Amino acid sequence: MSYAKLTASAVRTFLQFLAATGRCRAGLTHAIPAFASWNNTSMPRFLTSEDLERVVASCTGNAIGLRDKAILLLLARLGLRAGDVARLTLKDIDWRNGTLVVSGKGRRHDLLPMSQEVGDAIKDYLERGRPSSQVHEVFTRAVAPPDPLVPQAISQTVRRALCRAGVEAPTQGAHLLRHSAATSMLRQGASLAGIGAVLHHRSPQTTAHYAKVDMALLSEIAQPWPGVVS
């Protein structure tokens, strides 16, 4: 829809140019229909619970596998963005209280609870997988030099895990697991406000995008089209 809207705007501009240079009569721009634009018209792309567990279980017990598992769980359980994971530092983790600080968009800092599963995965990586390094970021390259991972490397971790698990996914990036985390929380009864807080959304409209994923529930309240037998 956005592509069609952009195309229509370009055609109107071209017709205005032709009219201004005398190559066509004025007013033809009114013949180009306007395209309506609605928010949240697309469906979130996510993995089923079964496929998600297969992706996480595909990680091995070596250094790279321990790192990848911790990354995948941060994406899939806490709904972090690739940049959030890449920027996560050692001082952001409060082991005593089981929380971590996420430095998100717009220099925002959000405090999120860290589940036992996520904490154990990070701990295993730090103790048995992370190479000795002076950098403050949690996740680093497995080979020298052990520089911090960039957001693109986080997304590549998801792509490799999907391939290992043999899971066909609608998308291949880190946002796939973020969407999966949101839809999982919704199906477990979490409110949209609670999901928005975990995903550190600025606007409730952004979180409302996930209200459409429970097709079974939506079918119960959907009204039949006039004149059509349900």
C-alpha cells in the first residue's frame, strides 16, 4: 500500500510538470485516485512456540553455541532489539536483583526483569564461552580480536539458528524473535500495556499491532459480511 501511495504521488507530480510545460492540459492530477492509509494493517511475523524452541535448542555447547543461545533467549524471551543486545554491557546486569538495563532508542534506559533461563544462559557464556577481553559489552567475537558484536551480527545469529533448526520463517532477522516474544506474551494472557512495557514501546499504537495475532479469538467476535452466509 505504501508503494502504491508513493507511485500515485510521483505520477501526480509528473502530470503537474507536464501541465506547467504545456505538454498536457491542466487538471489531470485529479484523475489519479488517492490511496487510503491505515495504521497496523499488516500481520506480525513470528514463530510458533514449537519452532522457537527448536531454534534455541539448535545451539551447541561450545563457545559460539553458548553465546548464540544467550543472544537468542534475550531476543525471544525479553523481546530485545538487535541493537539492544549488541549494546548490552557487563555493568547493565544486576545479578543480585535479577534485572538488566536496556539502552534503547532515543537514549532511553529501561529496567527489565531477567528470567532464570536467560540469566543462566548469560552466565554460562560469560564463564565458559566469552574470550578474555577488555571491552565492556557482553557479547564479543569468538575469534581475535574479541571486539563487540554489531547489530548485524546479532541478526546473523538468528539466521544461522533458523538454518540449523530447519525452520522456515517469514523473515530472517532479529525482529522475528522480538515479534515472537510479543505474541507469546499475548497468548499467555499479558495485557498490551504490559507487553509494551517489556518491549519499551513509546506509543500504545505500536503495541496494538500485536492484538491481531490470536485469529481464533478474533474469529469469535468478527461480524459476517452483509449478505454473506458465515
